[in-house]
Amino acid sequence: MNWFNHFLLAFNLLFFILHKKASLKEMVIFTVIFGLFVDLDHVVKWLYGKDRAYLRSWVQEPFGFFVIGVPAAIMLSVFFEPYYFWLVTIPFASHILLDYLTVNEVSPFDPFWKKRFRLGFIRQYPNPIFDIYKKGVSENYVLSFNITLLTVLSNLFI
């Protein structure tokens, strides 16, 4: 899934749930850190010439959410504001959810079991080199949905 969809879905969910508690600045910062930076290992792997067809690590799997996301959320909610728990977990979980909805292979039990599955139905588009034989709904529809949702939410709550 592209970074626009990761950002917009996480931001939309945070805005819908926390629009009265969290500021827009907080929502944007936490969405970038916990919704987008989860994929920074893709950049590192790409720079060092690793296999680009499968660029997932345990950080983008449920294990990463429970090892990194939940402890970070608990610590921030204890030391700062209780709603920080949601500012961390919602972007992280929505990132994993969107990745699982794509036709790319995922490894739900990584790092314990490396078996890969294709669970989703959304095809990354445009990416003709890697997705030429994969069928599915274009992620442009998800992007359209996210933009529409952002428009509706902003009209409702601002």
C-alpha cells in the first residue's frame, strides 16, 4: 500500500475518534511516526539491494505491533496523556491492516514462522514491474475512499 493511503486512513481514524481530545498537530505527528515510519526498513533494504519483491519484516506484522506499538503506547499514555495510547496504536494497527488487505504476501507469524500468505484483494497500482500477474482492486479506490472520508469528517467536526 502506498504512503498516502497509510497516512490518510490512520489520520482519518484518529480524527474521527480523538477530534475533541487530540490536536491536529498531535494527530499528524503520531500518524507519521507510527503509521509511516513502520516502512522505513523498506528504504534501507532497497538502498542495499535486497530482494524488492518481498520487503516485509517482523515490524510490519502483528508481532511488531505487540512488541513495539503496544509498549510504546502504554509508556506514552502513562507518562503524558491517556489518549496517547490511541495516538500510537491506531496508526500502527491501520498500517498493518492496509498491508494485509493488499495482494502482496504477508507472514502473520513472523519471526516465529516464515510461511507467507496472500490474504488481501487490493493491488498496488501503478507498479507494473512487480504486480503484473497479480489480480485485485486498485489501491486508487482506497485512496479515493480516504480522501472522501477526510472531506466528510472535516465537514462534520470542524
